[in-house]
Amino acid sequence: MIDQAFADISACEFLIAESSEKAIGMGIEAGYSKGLGKRVMYIRHVNAEHFYHTFRPEQS
């Protein structure tokens, strides 16, 4: 299953990560995407209990 996800990520231009609930797999996929230099966009439900911090190099 992860092999297919990595193949799909390798073929895409960007990744949309739904992060309303904690999920290790989503983090792995987002990290893999960033490692390939792809843009990752995070979305979550407005009432989600947590959020993922997005790193923006222009803000560092």
C-alpha cells in the first residue's frame, strides 16, 4: 500500500494532506513529498483538535 502511495506522490505535482485527525501515514506521505521538493497543502476541519505547523522557508 505504501509503495503505491509513494508511486502516486512521485507522479504528482503537489500533495493535499487532510490533517483533521492525527495519522502517522499522512505524516510519512507529507514528508516524502517534501523530500521530493513537492508543495504540500494541509487542510483540516475547522473544529479539529490539533493542527500541523507548516514550515515556510520565507518566514525563517
